[in-house]
Amino acid sequence: MIKLVVSDLDGTLLPHEKENIDEETINIINKILEKNIYFAIASGRSYRELSYFIRKNKHNIFLISENGSLITYKGKILTKRTIEKNKVISLANEIEEHGYDCLIFGVHTLYTTSKNKAYIDYLNKTKGHVIKISKGEDLPEDPLRISVYKSAEKNINKAWIIRNMQKFNVSYNGKEWLDFIELGVNKGSAIQEIKRDFLNEGDEIMAFGDGFNDMEMLKMADYSFAMRNGVKEIIEICSCVTDKPIKTINKYINLG
């Protein structure tokens, strides 16, 4: 029996052309919860961003943010996989040396070492208030993620990315961001923790995704669904494709 439904957000639960999760989706999530089935949203977004989209019942579902680095449930942090400060300092220095701008994610607070006023103004407009720090050593907390921003026309040095893959889980987030989180952390590892602590033997998992950062999560699900417009590699590993997760949920789970 399916006891956990987990979905990616952008391009999956939230279509690319939409800014908010619609009421129909919210109602389906509530019906799932009424059936004593867990629901989780797994995203590369920060907790602050992610909780906004599901604010009507965010304390009743699992929020997996930062691609698995943070798991919250009923307003409490279950798991926080941060990056060691010495690694943060080293990476922040490298980012500046290569002429890129960075954004450092705490649980509730964002930081940057950038001296680029236009970039900081952009962050404050799109991400909310960002605290400016002089250097990585000034961070008051070990962060969950470090993101490198580049303009669309500027390429990031591939050799530098490959070197850092030995120290971090590295992934692209759109065309302008490159994300670094702790090695071994991904959406799949987060779901594994939820399965261990909340599910019983024989309980099944249904998962939805569309991008590379969903791969580990989809591989461990009993029922895996790729969005029809998802990347080819994700479609190939899933058992089925779908155009809309809530329609598929209705098909597999009797919500009454």
C-alpha cells in the first residue's frame, strides 16, 4: 500500500508557467493526508522559498529543501546536513578568485560575500533579505548550500567544477546557478531517512520528478513517474510518464 507520496516542485507539482500551487492541488494533498498517507515536497529551493508555496498546510507535510540537505515536518527540523565551515571558506575564496558571485544558504538566512552591488540588489529583490559578509570566516552558521551565480552568457570553468565534485554534490539549477551541497546528500537520501523513521516494512512510495536532481529519489520509489516534458534520462528510469501528478495520484489512490 502507498504510504508516502513525494513530488518535485518546479516543473512537476508547480508547472513552469505558474507562480503558485493551485487550489485543486492543495485539496488533493489534504485528501492524501486525510487517508493517513504522508506527503512530501522535495526541491532544490531553500526552506524559506519552499514553505511559501505550501503555507496553508506546510506543517502537515514533509518539506525537503536544498536538494535533500534539510528535512522539516510539523514545523520541526528532522535532518540538517550542513557543509563544514572550512570547506565553505575554501569554496567561497575559490568562487571570488574565479570572478563569480556566490550565495550562501543558512536555514532561515541568506548570505553573500559578493561586492557586486547590482548582484546584491538582485538577490534582495528575488530572494528576500540577504546579509552581506566580508568573508566565509564571518558566517555565523554552517550552511546547507552554496550557489554560484553567473550571467547567462558567461560559462563556468568545467575543470574547476570537476575538481569540486570530489568535495561536494554539484548540480546545475537553471542556466545561471551552480549549486554545491554536502557529498552524499540528495533527494533520495532524504526519502531514505523518512522511510526509515516513518514507514513500516511493505509500505510503498510514489514519486514524481522531471530533472536530474530527482534521479535518486525516483530510483528508490515503488511507483516512479516522470513528467512528460522532463529530461530524457529521467523518463528512461521511470515506470511511467504523466502530464499532471494529481491526476496520477487520483488513479492510483482511492481518495473518495
